[in-house]
Amino acid sequence: MQLLESTGTPYCVVGETSNLLFDSRGLRGVIVRIAARMSGISFDGRDVVVKAGTSVPELARAAGAKGLSGIEHTVGIPGTLGGLVIMNGGSQRKGIGSSVAWVRYVDRVGTLIELSREDCEFSYRSSALQRLGGVVTEVGLRLDRGNTDEIEAEMDEIVASRQARFPEDAPNCGSTFLSNPAMYSSVGPPGKAIDDAGLRGTQIGGAQISPKHSNFINNVGGATSDDVLALVGLVRGAVLERTGFRMDAEARYVSPDGKVTAAHTVSDDRAASPGTSMTPIHPK
Ligand SMILES: Cc1cc2nc3c(=O)[nH]c(=O)nc-3n(C[C@H](O)[C@H](O)[C@H](O)COP(=O)(O)OP(=O)(O)OC[C@H]3O[C@@H](n4cnc5c(N)ncnc54)[C@H](O)[C@@H]3O)c2cc1C
């Protein structure tokens, strides 16, 4: 980090890239990847110290085997703990933040810092870490005592339910749009809003709104980042017009100089100054 900072080199920190849409023009900078080579879990009663590159499903299973409860909801999320903490990811209306005790990270100028849960300002799919930048290296979790059989049964149920609902046949960035609580209570979740707007299965270039779950955008063959962003813009505009709610993207876009931003901010900018126009193909 000291070298990157002192030389002004563009960089991007990633885990498994499961939440990221890279620009098809590439990335002219350094990728700092914190994944399997920086993984490891140590248990001390209810306290668990986890290296940031640890796979989330493996962590959930390992905690369950020790009779520790609290992160069952993360068992089907295909990423690293570092990425999950940055995103305050989770499922079943939960976020990993509520199980975090502290986070160790290296800031932009190379200083090792420890943050408490409060410092991380976790909120729905968001954390202060997104603004701070830097690299999460290790996370302390505090879990509850539970019964291994019950924890494992719950995780098996979660995995089975996800397999039935989510598309697994084509690459995607997970849920494209965040669920907005006000919209949820009057319109429903993003997938329903997209269905109601008649957009299920709509395709631009190689990017398609999944016919299985409308909040996923699949690469069905040769999709460019522009195809995906155009689809994000189309959906956002159509849902806004129909419901009055602006859906923000959970998926994050990585620009050619390594800047990571919510995908809708880029699709909005493109819509304001359109360079290319692409015609959507609506399903019959
Ligand atoms: C099929 C599918 C299903 C999904 N389901 C869910 C779900 O149910 N719930 C959910 O919350 N998410 C879900 N996701 C999204 C994604 O898996 C999560 O956000 C995951 O936690 C991201 O982890 P990652 O290691 O892949 O991070 P990446 O995608 O690589 O990065 C995500 C963000 O974290 C940053 N980052 C990653 N690692 C570090 C680090 N060590 N230090 C600093 N910054 C870092 C990146 O810069 C980026 O901003 C799903 C994705 C897919 C493809």
C-alpha cells in the first residue's frame, strides 16, 4: 500500500470478485487480491479470528461444526470474509456486521489499524470501510453457542432454497439491486418490481435479466460491461417510472483506473450523456 500510494499507481482491492463488474476495457493498475492465500480461522470459545481471504461458506460450515451460531445466513454467499464485511453482506435480512467484534485493516498509506464494530458503521449492505478504502486483513467475530445439528440443518435448508431460487448456470454479480425498505413494503423486493415492469428475460447484447430471478443479470455469452450497465439503467428507469422508487445497485463497477462504485452511478452518468444506444430485446 505504501508503494502504491507513493507512486500514485491505480489499484483495486478484491476478494473473489463475486460482487464486481469490471470494465470490458480492462484495468490499468494493480489488483490487490486477498483470497485463499490469506485464509485461516482460529477459534477461542465464542470468539473467532478469521483472515480476510477465508471463503465465507467454509467459515460458516467450520463455525457450525464447532457449535457456533450467528452466521448460518452466509453459508451460500460465494465470496471472502473481507468482501462480505466491506459490503455488510448477508441473507435473510441479516448482515455480517452484527457478528463482527473488530476489523483489522491496512489503510491507504500502509498503517495497520483496528476498528471496532461501531467504527465500521454497518448499515444495510454498507459500511464505513467502503469509504475508507484500504485492505481488510483480519476480522474478529463473536458468535453464539448453538447446537451443531440444528445449525447444520438450517444451513442445508438455506443452501437448498438458494439453489432453487437463484440462477447458477451463468456468470453474474449476485443481486443487482438493493432492496429498499420503503419500496419493499409497497411494491415488494427488486425482483418483483422488475417482473411487474415486464422486464424478466430482457436482453441487451450478451447481458440478460435472468429468467429464473429478475434481480440477477447474467452474462449469457460475450456480455460487455456496457451491456450490463445499459441493462441496469433500463431497469432503474422503468421501475422508477412505474413505482416512483429509485433502485440503487448492490453490484459494484470497477473502472479502468480501479475506482469501485455502485453500478447504478455509472449507468446514470451514461444515461445523462449517452455515447452508444443499444436496443433491448424483450422476451416474447
Ligand atoms: C450467485 C451470487 C449470489 C450472491 N448472493 C449474495 C447474498 O446472498 N448476499 C450478499 O450480501 N451478497 C451476495 N452476493 C454478492 C457477493 O458474493 C458478496 O458481496 C461477497 O461478500 C463479496 O465477496 P468477494 O470476496 O467476492 O468480494 P469482491 O466482489 O471481490 O469485492 C466486493 C467489495 O469488497 C472490496 N473488498 C473485497 N475484499 C476486500 C479486502 N480484503 N479488503 C478491502 N476491500 C475488499 C472490493 O473492493 C469491493 O468493493 C452474491 C454473488 C453471487 C455471484
